[in-house]
Amino acid sequence: MDRWFKEIDHFIQHQLMPNLTPDLGRALPYHKSAVIAAIDQEVTAASANTKPFTQFFDNFTPAEFELFCAQVLRENGWDARVTKGSRDQGVDVIAAKGGLRVVIQCKLYTGPVGNKAVQEVSAGRAYENAHFGVVVSNNRYTASAVALAKTNRILLLHHRDLSRLHGILEQWVASPAA
């Protein structure tokens, strides 16, 4: 949340303030909390009804990758939302469908994803009381991450697999190794 409010403050300082009349510019500090709340409310409302991304791009920021993952899940019948930055307990996306609750850690990496992501989503699964923990990446996973995921029952996916998450989970539960 701190990053989000810093972003709103940056917007106010660099986009809003230069376009205000001198009188409104002097009045803004007295109404800043109301302006921040209004901006937050407008962005939240707009983002709930907007498809931010229709395909994956290599130049996504980590936040854009999280939004993309949630969007793919929503397009496939999941109720999915991105968590708000800090204090997310290792969870970037929370999704539910057909009685299943899933927490997802989204990792946009240039190299293989390691143990830390598995540890984070494992803790997040317990914290959020979810049925499943999933790490989603644009890259592959290290052998130690695969081993740790197996012992902690964490699913490791490539972002292209998200559209099939429900079926993958059903297969995973039904498999003798699960």
C-alpha cells in the first residue's frame, strides 16, 4: 500500500499540480487526503472493469505481470484479485473457483525461479487458509525449487498454463502422487 500511495503522491505532484490554478494549488494541501482517496477509488473502480492485458509481454513490470495473471484467471471463470503490495504474506493473487481457493506467487524472472518463491507461497497458503499454493513464472524453476515444491505441495506453472489451472488442479488432486 505504501508504494501505491507514493505513486498517487507522485501523480499529484507531477501531473495534477502543474495543471491547477494558483488558488487550487494553494488549497490542495488542505484537501490532499480527500484527493488521494478519490484517486484511489477511481483507479480501483476503473481497474475492476478493464482488461489490462490481452497477452503476455516480455517487458512487463512485476506489477503488470500480476495483473496479467489475475486477468487470465478471470477470463477462465476464476474470481481473482491482485493483493495490495506490502504485507501480502507472499501472495500476489488470490483466486477462487468451484469451491477451490488458490494463492499465487507471480515471478517475472530473467533466470530460473528458486526456493524463495516456493517458501513465500507456502507461507501465504497457510496465512490465507487456501487449498492450493501456486507459483507462476515466465521462466523455468531450479531443481531445488521443484523438490521443495513437491514436499510442500506447491504447484509450479508457466504463465501459459494459467488458463488451464482448474483442470490442472483437478488432475493433481486425483493423481496418486498428490
